[in-house]
Amino acid sequence: MAGTAVTSKKKTPATPTATKTAAPKEKVAVGTKPRPSYKAGRLYAKALFTGYKRGLRNQRENTALLKVDGTKNQIESRFYVGKRCAYVYRAKVKRSIPGRRDRPKTATRVIWGKVTRTHGTSGSVRAKFHRNLPGQAMGHRVRIMLYPSRI
């Protein structure tokens, strides 16, 4: 047997070992409550401010066009007609919230509006805001709230 090499392999058992280790318990600081295991979902639909209502030569800044995420046709976008919408942005100067003197100043501002009707056949909607949306908001996110509900 000079030319043959014999190697011996040990077979490992297919069943796991009988010893079980206890899972380590999470340490919670004294006096604090553990966090809930769920995360609250958002209560608004996402939309994109694509531009203003316009013709070939003139644009009307008083009506904004919003492309709602997840809508592909006019029938799906009819659900959002009548819903409130909000353009949330951050300004440079911090101001106090009107009617809330006890709260700290914040740089977050909101322009509120309402979805008035659908626009075209690809899921866009028209919306009128209390103050016209600025041009720098084009391509930015607008929140469409799911109220008032009609269902």
C-alpha cells in the first residue's frame, strides 16, 4: 500500500447537541418603559409638486399640479379629490407657533391647500393652496392627508 493514501474522516452527528443556552435578556434602565414593538404608520399619501396649471404660453400659479405616488389613472386619483394637502418646508428664521407661546420656536412651516379635481389621465391632481406654492418647491414632496373622508 505504498501508492495509496488513506484519510479518515470523522462523521459529525446530524442532530444538534442537547445543551441549550439561555438567551440573554435585554437590559432596561431603571425608571424607563420599554419601547413598543410597533412603529406608527404615516397618515398621509405622498405626492410630488410637478408644476403649475398652464397652457401653451401662460401658466396659472394659483393651481398646483401634484403627481400622487401609487396612482396610475384618473379613476384612482378621484379618491383624493376634496382631501387636504400640505407643503411642509424649513425656513431660515425660527418663529414661534401662532397661538402657542409655551412652545419653542421652530423653522418648520406649512402651506395648506385642498385637492380640487383630477388632471389628465395619468393620476395627477390639481390643488389650490392658501398661498401659492413657490417655484422652488417644484419636484419636492407634498403630503395629501386622508381627510375629510368620503367612505
